[in-house]
Amino acid sequence: MMYGFGMNGGWWLIGMGMMVLFLIAIILLVIWAVRSMYPRQKFSGHDQALETLRQRYAAGEINAAEYEQARARLEEIPVG
């Protein structure tokens, strides 16, 4: 008796399911690899302000005293 599954008894369905799972695993692996090669940096507004301040200081747009004063203000450190 074949029970309506044809000659292979439904094994083709299991094989197809395994192929689909394999393809999903490959796609997830590719997504993971691409995301790990290009990590996104998430900066809060505070972090972005500090990074901009560092860049301006490195470019010579502001001097050391201005940098320290602005950094202290951003980090809420009392300036002495």
C-alpha cells in the first residue's frame, strides 16, 4: 500500500525540507559574514559630540585649553 505518497513514500518531502533548511542556513551565514565585516557604530548624541570635539582638536581648529574646557562641559567635569 502506498498511502498516497507515491513510490518513494514521501521521502522527497523530507529531502526538499532539508534543502530549504540548508539554503536558509547559507543565507544567514552570508548575512552574518557581511554584518561582521562592516560593523555599525552606534553613537549617542553625547558620543557624537565628543567625537566631533576630538576631530576638531586633531585638525587644529581648537587649542588644548578650548578642547579641555569643551570636553569638561560635555562630560560634566568641574573645570578648576
